[in-house]
Amino acid sequence: VIGGIVVNIIPMVHEGGLSLEQAAWVAGVVGASAVAGPLVCGALVNRVGGQHIMAVLLTLPIVTALILMEPGMTMLSASIAIAFLGFSSGGQLEMLVYLVARHFGLRAFGSIFGVIGGVLSLAVGVGPIVAGKVYDVTHSYYLMLVADIPLSLIGVGLMMLLGNYPDQAAAPMPALAEAAE
């Protein structure tokens, strides 16, 4: 979802009515907001369950899509939409690392996160291609933005299924147990 929008930000907001110069400025918002994402998520993660933070991060691309689908896009509305997307993008990877470590422990972290990283890389590589193909067929980004909504909702639902963190203290790692003795 995010890859398909990020790669196509400039033509997407230009199609929405902004000049190419304005679209380039809007695209710059991604970087600044992507830096804010992990900072805010890191500040919240000890106060709010990570699955809830991740659910919010997965909801933000829905807001982005809805704003970008509105007719009469302004530079401000496009910037807000892209700020939500950048914030989401910035926070998601860090929250995935945190959630994998909390739910599966450090012993399985490398294997599990390796698979997640591979799937993410595939999705980020395929997303822009699919978005471009949808544009080539429909001559609009609208259908891609509509499709982003249920895809993001699936992610939100999966995050909410995670539940509370398992008790990691019940099964300490052997190396840590030996070091404690």
C-alpha cells in the first residue's frame, strides 16, 4: 500500500490538480514525517500495546487514500495526506521489530523477522509495479487508492488479533539463565 503511493506521489497529486512544483514539495513531506513516526511510536510503546500502535499506523494509509481521492486537492490537503503516509511508513518497521521480539522472543527473532523482511521487500517491490499497471489500464490512481483501503483494514484486523504479549520470563533463554547462575 505505502510503496504504491510513495513511488507515485508526484504524478498522483499532479493528477489531483497540483502543479509539478507543488507536487514535488508535497513529496518532500514524506521524509520529515517518516522521521517523526518512529520517535512518536517509541515514546508510546511503553504506555500502549504495540499491536494498538501498529493498528493506528496501518489505518493512516486509509486516511491518506481518502484525502487523495477527494476532488479539488490543495497543497495543504495533499501534504496532510502524505504526512500521514510518511508517519505510518516510518513507524511500521520499528513497530514490527518490537512486536516480533515481544511476541516470539529473541531466540526466534532472526528467523521470523527474516521472513517478514523478505515479504516486506517483495511487497515494496511489487506495490509500485501494480500501482503503475492499474494507472496504465485505468488512466487514474483512484482504483489503486480504493484498493488500499481493504488491504489496510486486513492489516489492522491482523494486528488486533495479536492480543497481549506472551510472558517471556516463563521461558528464559539458556544463555541468560546460565549467566544469571
